[in-house]
Amino acid sequence: MINVAILGFGVVGSGTAEVIEKNRDVIKAKTGADIRIKHILDLRDFPGSPFETLITHDFNDIIADKDVDIVVEAMGGAHPAYDFSKAALEAGKNVVTSNKLVVAQFGTELLSIAEKNGVRYLFEASVGGGIPIIKPMMSDLAQNNIDAISGILNGTTNYILTQMSENGTSFEAALKEAQAKGYAEADPTSDIEGHDAARKIVILAALAYGKLISPDAIHCEGITKIDSRDVTFAEELENYSIKLIGHAEKVGDRILAFVAPRLIAAANPLHDVSDVFNGILVGCDMLGDAMFYGRGAGKLPTASAVVSDVIDIAVKLGTSAGSAKWTDAKENDIAPFADHVCAHYFRIAGCSKCMEKVFASDDVKCSITADGECAFITKPMTEKDALAKEKEFAEKEIKVLSRIRVL
Amino acid sequence: MINVAILGFGVVGSGTAEVIEKNRDVIKAKTGADIRIKHILDLRDFPGSPFETLITHDFNDIIADKDVDIVVEAMGGAHPAYDFSKAALEAGKNVVTSNKLVVAQFGTELLSIAEKNGVRYLFEASVGGGIPIIKPMMSDLAQNNIDAISGILNGTTNYILTQMSENGTSFEAALKEAQAKGYAEADPTSDIEGHDAARKIVILAALAYGKLISPDAIHCEGITKIDSRDVTFAEELENYSIKLIGHAEKVGDRILAFVAPRLIAAANPLHDVSDVFNGILVGCDMLGDAMFYGRGAGKLPTASAVVSDVIDIAVKLGTSAGSAKWTDAKENDIAPFADHVCAHYFRIAGCSKCMEKVFASDDVKCSITADGECAFITKPMTEKDALAKEKEFAEKEIKVLSRIRVL
């Protein structure tokens, strides 16, 4: 019997309780794990809930209970989620979380405390919602060097971009629709500005390359500047779709990571990952490309990932094997974004003649002119050179309406 | 230090050695596993190979070596692969295999022998080549009831169908091309008749439902009867693609599994899984749909999966936890194929009036007539009813040119 305490009885916390109770039989049959929820910490009471009697308002009830093997942190936010996680690990309890903010900010410290105390700190639900990606990165793909990771990591922005592409909706209208459907929060900043995806890509990069970069240290660009015209041009140029991509790759000994909208070619399996779904493409030196696809958010999908961590701890109780190993990245572990090389999509006010004032025709892969605008895709070039080209357009008084990197 | 013996130094065996040697550092850094290849069993010598000195021609050298922790069976075929695997397990050695034939036929017995001897029998590489799917099914998804599994499990047939779709190639020409590229064997029967996919889907069904069905006990239909006309009509009807699908689902308490070509709707993530890639869509009650995508065959991808099993054993040496648990299916565990319900695509010689002699217009979702043929898609109906409709056409002397099930 494994005893679990859940911190926070909101969406993820109550979903976790639901998965454990509903699927008790299949969990036991498949893994042998017999899981009991012993405490639920929340400020509120839940009269009438089947879990009513398990509610406590005092975190010390959980810390002091020697029977509690696993603490599920489902509070969200940095504090007290971090503090409670730390205290639980120091008390020799395993901790499972869905909190990407805490993992991206305090993961190194918490993993180290877990190791010292012979317990584990797991966070499958922090990236890709219900999709198994953290444990596959840690174990199933461990025999590969990871060449690159490119992920559609945020369901809200993917829903908005899908609406813009399929129904010609404007960004503003698509955002309102996402909010009405409960896919976007009242304050959608963290999603649409890419901060959520930034937290997730630094976690994946840490698993791949052993160094945790602060999400604040990477280039992070959201989708607020994407215009319906870009979506149309991208499709017309060469059937590209536009997706918000968290990307990480190794450049020599350094890690290059960033979040930005990208043009995705039709042959790329990420091209058709639509609506609130997430897809994570992992380029491996032995296996080649593998993609993990599924629901990147939502109560039960996220809870499913939380419970997979609970089970993983339950079946290996008493060992800290199977924990992530990384250190905090130092400045010289991080490759400058200016060195990143890819093709670039430009949309300028003008025609192909304006384009040719800055780009030699040899440096352009394809172009299209319509309604006084010209969209084109360059050959691969560094971010630095692409910025220089932007300046050249400005000097020639040609307005650059968009620049989007091509994956 | 973990000592490994490899049985068979062909494509998978030599790939396994290559992955272990090339990526020794990353494996050790990520998992702590320090793996040494101690013996390689093959009938041939390999003069000049870096592994020359490890070659033995006598299996007893391996069985008798107490230092050998893991035996990698990469021989292929039923015998002596099964016999050697059994002997190794009985000698207290863990066994890893890529051999779907042996797993599908003898898996229940070998798992039971492994358990009795406190060791493990793992087979990640037996399904989906390098794609992590076996271990995710066993652990990451264990908190879900599996509603259904639908997989593109055979790279050869997917390559052929992609050629037929993208280039209008005939089945015969596409098969020859696949053979020229080394994707299809000289005798392609096992691939194109669906036998390979049948072995794989029964393994996945056993992981999902705890019962191993003999591949011979399921309906198995290959792609040899797919005509270029079907590919064109399917696309024109509603942008369907045609893929060879291994499918398993629970019908009440029984398991329904079969292999057949299927029409795949554009919204299904399997729709665009092309060329030699595999994609496995797993419908979970909590997580929803998850898809695992990647290279389903090839030397290094398959070896990558083999080595992931080796690592999994290495990091948990001395335990039999994390093993598949299933029993052999009995006759009443298997749902009859006649009960399977789906929409059906028919192509008949004639026009829509011929169609209407058998199908009421209400029972048809969409239809198209061209060049003296009519293709249409029915509303969902049982296999039994679809067969009855085929007979009705025959009685009315209308030739049914194709019937393909819709996923």
C-alpha cells in the first residue's frame, strides 16, 4: 500500500484523485501498485465530495505523517509550491508535480535535495500534459544523443493558430474563442507570449543536455504578431503551417534554445498537430526522429501523467534510481541566439522588386506578391544576418511586416 | 559493469553493438549504466571487425559464463531463437529481443520462465522498431484503460501505399521499388499479407488487455488487393488516405483484433504517417488519444530500442519488476470479427444506380462515380452486415471491386 498526499484540490489535484480512484483496478493489475490517497491539502473544505474526510488545511499533517510515501504538488505558482515540495523532499517523501514553473526555476535544487534524501522528484505532467515525454526522454531514448527537440508545447496557442489557419479567424477573435471555450485564461499572457512554452523547452533541454537554462535566459517570442496574412502566405508559398515551437539543439558544446512561431513544412509530422494537441519531435542520433503526440492539457490528461509518476515511484519504492540528472547552466553553456541558422520568411510592404533591393535572387527560395505585399523565404542564414537584412529594408524605407523563422 | 551477450551478428545484432559502443558515454551520463559486450554468437567469423575477438560459435560459452547478465536475442526466426531465449532465462539471465515472431508465439511461456527465475524478458524492439511503445504501454499509460489501439506497424507496406498515393504508382511497381531500396525482402509475403503487423498487434493487445492472442487467430488481410483506383477514390471522396492498420479494441469483456487496410480520415493523426515511418495511436480513457511516431525499422533505430531494454535491465538489475504480465487468450476471450462495427468503403462496377439496388441512400455517407465505377462510404455497420451486402451485390450481378474498412 502506497500512501499519497495531494497538495491542492483544483483541476489537477482533483483529477489525480479521480484517476487513482476510477482506475484503481487496472493500475493494480498492470503494475501491482496499490495506491491510497491519505490526505488532501486545500484552503477550502469540500462538503459532499467523496474526498471530504481527507481534506486538511495544515501542511504539517502531511509532513508529520510517516505513512505518506508520495506528495503530489498540484498547487501551481511558485510559492508555496516550491517551499512545500522542498520540505516534503527533506522529510524523505517522494514528490510528484505538474508545476513547470517550479521545475524550470528550482528543479536543480529540488532534484539534488531528493537525491540526498534517497527519494525522487518527478514531473511527467509538467511538459506535454498527458503525453509520456519526460520518462521516455530519461529512459527510452537515453541511448541516443539528442540532436534537436522541436515541440508544440502549448495547447492554447496551437488552438488559436489552428483557428486562424482553418477558418481565417484573426488572432484577436481566435483568442476570444479560446477564452470562451476555457482553453485560454482571462489573462492569457503566459500562453500567447510564449512563457509557458519557454518553461517547458528548458525542462526538455535539461533532460537532453544535462543543463537547466533559466527560461528568462532564452529568446522568447509569442504569437501576438502573427497576422492572418502570414498564415495565408505561408500556406500559398509551399503549404507551410505556422506553429509556436519550443526548440533546443546542441551547437558544439553549447545549448541553443528558444521559443518562437515557426513555419512548418508539410513533410514535418508537426505540420498537422492541430487544435489543443501537443506534439514533440525529438531528433535522435541512433533512432532518428520520434514524435510524441497527444493532449497537452486538461484535467484528466494531466492527472494521467501525474499518476504515471506516482506508479513509477510505487513500483520502485526505496530507490532514487530513475531520477533526472542535471546542473544549472552557466553563461558559457548557452549558445547565443544570434548564431541560430534557419531559413526565414519575410513579409514586406511592396513587390518582388523591393525584395530584390535587399536580397539577391539566389538567396531567395520562393516568393509571392499579392495586394501590395511580398512574402518570401530565404535560404538558411543566421539570426544575426536576418536582423541585418531587416535593418537594410528599414534603411531603404521598405516596411518589414513580419519575419518568421522556418523550422 | 553489466555484461551483455548478443546472439546473432546480423543487422540488429551488429546495430546493437554499434549503439552500445558509439554512445557509451551518453548512456553512462544519463543512466549510470556501464555496459560491456562480452560475447557475440554467430556461425560466421568476422575477421577485421572490432568485435572479432568476442565472436563465439558455441551458445554454451554464453550460458556457462556467470558474468553474463543480459542476453540479446537478435537471430530472428522461431528456432533456435526461442530455444536459446528459454535456456538463457532458465540459466537466470535477462533476455532482450527484437523478435516479434517469438514474442507473439512464445511470449507467455517466456515471461513466465523469466518471472520464476527472477529475471526479465523485454522486447521493446519487437513493435514499432525504434519507437518507444512497449515500455510506455507497460508503465507510462498503465493508469489508463485502453479503449483501442490502431497502428501503422509495418514500414514496408506503408512505403508502398505512400508511393501509390503520392505518385500514382501501381502496387506491383511500388513493391519492386521497395525491394530495390531494401525496404522489402525478396519474399515480401510476411509484410504485404499483413502477417508481420498481425504479430505486432497481438503483442500490443496483450500489453493493453492482459491476454495474448495467437496471430493466426485474428483476421489478417494485406494490401495486395489495393488498387490505385481505391487510393484515388478515397482521396476524392473525403481526403482519406489508405493505410495498413493493426487494430485492437475491447468489446465487452472480449478482445477484437485484426489487420486490414483502412481508410483514414484527414483529422486522424495516422493520416499523414508516410513512407517507412510507423505511427501507433493509443486511445486511453483518461489521457485521450496519444500517438507514438518514428522509424519502425532499420538497423540503428531497432538497435536503439534493444539497447533501451538493456539499459532498463541494467539500472534495475536483480529485480523482475517492470515485466509484462499476460496469459494466453482462450477462445472466449476473443470477440468474433463478424461483430466489428465500422463504416465501409465499397467500389463497384457500375454507377450510383447500381449502388442503390443494395444500399438505401440513407445508408450511404458519400459517393462518387467515374469511368464506369462507383465508390461510396456506408454508415457504420457490422462486418457481418457488410458481407451480406457484398452477397447482395453478387446476386444482382454487380461486381464488388473493393471493400475497405474505414477507421
